[in-house]
Amino acid sequence: MEEAKLINKVTFKIKNPRNKSGDFSYNIVKVTKMNVIDKGYDPLLKANYSLASISFNDLKDLAKSWYKDIDLSKFDQRHLREDYEYKFKVMKRAGLMSNFFYAYLEDGKYYLMDGFNRLFTDYGSLDHNPTVYLKIITDKLEDHQLMSIMFQLNLWKLFSTNSVKEFDVYDFLDRGFRLFLNSKFGIEFYYHKDYHARTRNIDDIRVIDYYFVREHDFCGYFKLKYDLIFILMNNVQTINDFKEIIKANDYLTEPFKNYDMFLNGYAMYISEQRVKGDINKYEFDTFLKKLQEDKKFFKKLQGMSRTDSTRKNIYHFFRETF
């Protein structure tokens, strides 16, 4: 058994009663112990790991220290419903729903992969301090490998007894997944609470939602099935696609009429290509330039109504041009 010690030092300043010329300070050193109890290879996540035991309260303090300069509340965009107060109490009575957590370690920096609710919200408040287990991915992984793991660790969010329920990006890319995208890849979804004070016309997550939509010629659009989303998350260009979509959505006033629909079409088109195995790097500006060169379609686009036929016309432009 190995023991890993993580040291947090807190400095306090107090008045020196014997010396009026100034203050003096002293340090309180808190040693957080993680006992490494196992090492191995996870065939499902396809990575080596270290498994450590640690007290729950110590893990909460430790995980918060990884994000000490980040406002964690902005990564939780859930809306409270009328029955939430009851559910909240039930969850707290149930205590720790799972004593297993995941993290990724790269170049000495930790990234939480699973456990946002339990470690960073009141849902994780307990009246006792049990021993929990942290599985630390120790291999240096590529972006798409990390996205594949995050997809698998967040599959529970997609469970529903409703047979018609489709993929919900607002729930899936919330909390821990959103925090991981921000801390590891620098991706931040713009979200405005005050419409009048907004700096973007549309929330980024609304546009990202189209990345998970599949276009059909014969009817309206449908969300990608979960097996296709898994393929999408394993594509080496997915992170770059997210960044391109968010960058293209950085406007308050549309550059031209129906710009937002053209951007939505771009998101749908490149995700379709990714599912087919396309690993080319795409930039939205390239598509925009092609649109402006096609003066006939550019004029037609700006005169279109916001209907299904408009959406399909935009989508066919992508297919025929690229």
C-alpha cells in the first residue's frame, strides 16, 4: 500500500501584542492523505489508473483546491422544479449515492471527471465522513480519448423511462462535463441570465445542441442516437468543432439575415461528417467565404422564411458545396 500526501498550507495574520511595529503570521498545515490501494488498467476506459482511498470530507476539500480560482456555481445551470425540494431532501437522507469518484492527472494537475454533485453542491452534504475511492487516470490521453471517457461517465444523465425522450445537451453537457471542458480545453459556454445585458444574441449551448442533430430530407430533424454520439465523441476533431461553433456564435447583431440558421446548418453538417469518420479540420470562416462567393444562394438565404424548407436548403448547400 502506498500513501500519497497532499499538503494544503493556510496563512493567517494576527496582531503581535509585544511588537506594535507590525504583525506576524503563522502557517497551519493540513495534510490530506490519499492511500493508493491499487494500480491497473481499465479495459472499458482504455487507460491505466491508480485507485486511492480518502475520507469524503478530505476529498471535497481537495477537489475544491483544484478549482480554487473558478466560480463552480456557473457550471450548474439546472432549473429548479416544484418537486425539487422534496427530491433534495430525499437525496440528502439517502446520503452518498456512490462512494466512487474519477479524476484525470496530467502534468501534476488534477481534473475532476465524475462527482460534481457530491463534491461541489449541497447534495453532497453528509452528517458523517465515510471513506471513499478516487480512481485517477494516470495515462496522458488525447482529447478524443478524454471525451470518450467523459461520455461514458455521463451516460447516467441520459437514462429515461420515457420512450420518446431524446438526447438533451442541456443536461448532458452540464455540471461536471461543462467544468471539464472549461478547465481542460478552455471551452466556456456563454450563458446570459439577463437578456438585456447579454453580449451574445444566443446562448452557446443552444447552438452546440445542433451538433447533436441529424438532418433528414423527408421530415424534421431528430437528435443523434446514443451510439452515434459515442462515435462523435471519439472523433479527434470534436473539441475543435466545439471551439469553432462557439467562436462563430460570438455576436450580438447578426452579420446578415438568417446567419444563425446558417451556423446551425454548419454544426449539423460537420457532425454528420464526423459520424462518418471524417477527421479533417474544418473552420467556419471557410464555409462563410463559400457562401458569400455564391451570390445567388447568399441572396436567397437572406430572403428565406424560418421553415423546414429553409433549413433543408441550407443543408443541401453544405452537401453540394463541400
